[in-house]
Amino acid sequence: MGVEGCTKCIKYLLFVFNFIFWLAGGIILGVALWLRHDSQTTNILYLQLGDKQAPNTFYVGIYILIAVGAVMMFVGFLGCYGAIQESQCLLGTFFTCLVILFACEVAAGIWGFVNKDQIAKDVKQFYDQAFQQALMAESETNNGKAVVKTFHETLDCCGPDNAIAAITPLWREDLCSKKDSLLKSTFESSSCHKKIDELFSGKLYLIGIAAIVVAVIMIFEMILSMVLCCGIRNSSVY
């Protein structure tokens, strides 16, 4: 007993797409956990300047990705099982979950697009505040110098921009990596503002590609699940 012909082909095609969807969920979960524990981001975003913590907007997006990856793995398993069992109830539940996931992905994409520049901007402002404190060195308890050194060592950069680097080279030997000579660091070192932009834009670009691939898979799965559900309903064996 069961569906026949083209509907049977769709059944196995949906199973394959769901297996890919399940794998994609596992990959997204793994990438999100990697981004969460990446040495560059953790070294920077765990910093604390006095009573002020580094901006955590980036981690909000990462936690959303972790939740999405886990839910995708569950929904992918549900779709595989529903397709094999030819269950209208499971397929209907699977379709509903896909619609909800797709809506959440669109909302997350809009949120990410709106905040993509804000994340780097907040981190750069945090760095600038630490840099100013490091230059002033108001007291022994001021940890601005330690924060700035962490930025410089993690991102292999020096100073907020090259203009300031050229005008005020005296702080370089104290705050920047000593592996570079003063002359080399003055003319060749990248600004930390540029490095911060590269750090977050690269990771957001990776997340964006993953989101587009998953969205395409979800659209195909929604179509296939509805076609299979209708085929099961209209099948003569039922």
C-alpha cells in the first residue's frame, strides 16, 4: 500500500530534500557554535572597560542561529519521517513548521541587514573609548591599555586610523605589538577600524550565504510537502 507513480517519486525526493535540510541544520548549528567560540570574536567581545561591557549585538544573532540550527534538525527529521510514513498529519505539521521557520528567517534577515553596520560601529566606539583611556592613563586601575592591546594583538592592527598613526607615533611602542618596527607600523599597519569592519563583515557574509541556501531548500520543501500531501489524500489506496 502507498502512493504510486509521480507521487512516489515526490515522496523520495522530499525525503532527500529533508535529509539535506537536516544536514544544513547541523552545519548551521556547527558554524554558529564556531562563531560563538571563535578566538577573535571572544577575545574582543568578552572585554570589559571599567563597568562597560563590549557590545553583544553580534552574540544575539549567534544565539538566534544556534536556535535555528537545532529547530532545523528537528523539523528535517519530522519531514523525513512524515514522508516515509506518508502521514498527512506529520506532513501538515512539517509544512506549518517550515512556514514559521521561513517567516523567522525573513525577520532575522531584515534585522541582520538593519544592524549589520551597527555591530561594527558599536565595537569601534568601544575600541575608541578604550584607546582614549589608554592614552590618558588616568589611573593605575584604568584597564584601557589592556583592552587596546587585546584589540591590537587579536586583529593585528594598530590605532584607530592611519592619520592618527602618522601624527602620534609615540604611543605605538607601548600599545602595539613589538614585533614590528616603529617605521613599519607607522606606514604599513592597518587601522583597527578597518580590521573590525573586515572581521564582522566576513562573518555576516558567511551567515548570509547560509541563509539564502536554506531559504531555497525550504521553498522547495514546502512545495513538495503540499504536493505529496495532496497525492496521499487523492490516492485510491486510501
